[in-house]
Amino acid sequence: MRLVVGRIGRAHGIRGEVAVEVRTDDPAARFVAGVRLLTDPESAGPLTIAAARRHAGRLLVRFDSVSDRTDAENLRGVTLLVDSADIGLLDDPNQFHDHELIGLTVVTGGGEKVGTVDDILHNAQDVLVVKDPSGREVLIPFVRDLVPQVDTAAGRLVIDPPPGLLDLGR
């Protein structure tokens, strides 16, 4: 699975730097010299970072294959991607990257299939967006009391919903 980590904006200066709109939780790991990023469209890359720095609240990046402003301007709008397989696991066994949860089968403690994790919303409280077999969305707060077991290796997540939670929105 490919994950978006940034989007290239306008060129900065005459030596090929570009402003990057960061879309990752760990820019310090994703935007360092030597990192190779995939691109969308694929024809624009892959791109290897030569240097990255902060300037006036923006991230400026220079790529090995980009040497002047014209080349940099041609990259405007390109999406920067990484393969999810290249992202390591978190140190805390109770924390997960979104891509580890999306696609997991959701079942109740009694074994009843609820659906599949389709998305994760990050608001005041993380919320799992689960699509049931009919395509209806069920929102489940991602807290230990409601989600006592996450088994990414088995591809499933066990929930203990309070009465009525799965009936909301019907």
C-alpha cells in the first residue's frame, strides 16, 4: 500500500528547491537526505532527497535529479509517496498506524461479523469508520473499553459495543 507523505508546491529559488506540503506525522524521518520517494504520477519519479530544511514555516526540499528552477517548477503538484512496508512498527504495542488498521475485519466478542475498517478519523477522539456488509458506515470510538483486541497479524479487530451502538444511523 502506498501512503502519501507530501505534495510538491512551487519552486523556491534558482537551485531546484521546492516547497513541500507535509502530509505525514513524521517529517523528520521521511524528508532527510538519501530517502527515495515514489511519486504520483509515476513518471515524475522516483525522487531521492538531496537536502531538506525549514524556512519561514515551510519545508524546502532539493532532489538529486533536480538542478534548477525550471526542473523544480515541473514537479509542482506531484504527490510524494512511501510504501507502507517501508514504515516500521511503533514501539508501543497499543498504538497503530492507520494503514495497519484499515482493512481489518471487525467482529464482536461473540464472533458476530460487524464489517471492515474503512478509515480512521482523528478528531478529539480517534474513531474507526467500519463498513458493514450492506455498505453502511458504523462509527466506533477507538478506545480500549470498546476495542479490547486488535490482532493485525490475524487481520481482525474485536469490539465490545454498548447496546445500541451498532444500530445508530439505521
